[in-house]
Amino acid sequence: MLVMHDWLGDHTNYDLILPYLNTHAFTWIFIDLRGYGLSRHHAGDFTCAEATEDVICLADRLGIDRFHVIGHSMSSMMAQNIATCVPERVLSAIAVTPLSASGLNLPDEEVQPMGAVAGGGYPIFETMALGSKGHYKDRWLGKMLINARYHSTPEARIGYMRMFLGTDFSARASGIRVPVRAIVGENDLPPFQKEAVDDAFRKIYPDFQLIECRKAGHYPMLQFPAVFSSDVQQLLFGATPTLHEGSFETARVGAQGRG
């Protein structure tokens, strides 16, 4: 199981779900992309293609032939691209509060404040990223701000912002036979809500299912970790039941490409 983080977090976004994970059936690898967490020191172009190659290369180094892949928000695009590039290796792709393969299309007036967030100005973080409709404040929000500021580099945030605002591989992804699943938050921002995601993904993927996490916003793994873990594992067992002794661990991508 290869698990990736969102635009403003790193692998620690998943810390709260660890007690609820089934490690008898699955091995969980939590990946920090270039410029984030354990891979913070790795420079790069911060493109979808580069991240895809890094993750596939990591799977190769770990000796993982076939795998499920999970992406959150920004990295949901990487998860879909991995499934598109190596469909014979991907058992399922789970996209959490996701962007589709066509990326995020925003009017110009909304791109500028996102650039301020990417560069280190966070006054609109709560409105833009939490999608919680005011349910989460104070210390929880403070922790999210600290994570965003110190667990990634401005270069990575700016690069990946350009990626999800300017990348579209939907034509190439259209019709792939990999099971694609989505988990959305009931209280997330409109582009990430159930109707929008269902409409966008069903146009591309013939084998698609969606679960809505009630009362959650953009971070169900932090807001409702036990519920989120159950939803993920329900989707995994529904895609490809398997039995083996697993575990969980964190991993960083390498600075080199495949091979």
C-alpha cells in the first residue's frame, strides 16, 4: 500500500490512523514527496510525471510488484497517473478529497491567494484548505499551520501548485481498467464535494466508486481517523481481498529517477 500526502502536509498527516490500520492484510508505506517531510532536502521539478516516477521507483527498490496506491488532494493526481502509467501493477487507486486527472481549474482571482499560501503567507489557509465550515479552530488549526510551514519547502509548494493548476492527463487516463475509488468530505469545499467528484471521475473511469465521509472537510484522516481508516479498508477489501502479514512504515523518495 503506497500512501501519499496532500499539498500542505507530509506523512505525519496519517499519524492518527495508525492504530486502526489492518497490518495483517496490508503493508502500509507512507511516502514523503520531494520537498516534504523526510524528502524535504530533495530538489526537483515538482511535476506529476516526476512524482509518479519517484513512487514507481520506490516500489521497485522495495521489491513491490503490485500495490494499491492512495493519494490525498494534490497527490490524488499522482495516484491516478501511476494507475495510468503502470495499470498492470496497480490493484486499485484511492483518491481522497481528490482532484481529477484534469487538475483544478480556478479563475484567475482565486489563483493569486493560493500563490500566497504556497509562498508562505497563510491568512487564508483555513478557508481554502480545511473545508471545515468553521468546525475546527484554535489549536487544531494552529497545528495545521505549523505543519504547512515547516514540513515542506516553498519551492515544492509552488511547484506542485503549478502542477495541479496546469496538468491534464484525463485523455490518457480515460477508460483504464484499474479500480478507482474516492473518499470525499461532506463539508469540503465545492470542487471536492460528492457531486463534483462523482461527475468528474465517472467521465474518465469505468470502474469507479465513491464514499462520503460525513461531517469531514478536506482532512478526514485527521478529523475522523477511525471512520476514515474503516472507509479506506472497506474499499481495499472490495477491490482485491488479500491475506498476508503486513506492517506500516514511512519512506522517502530518492533523488534519482527510475533505474
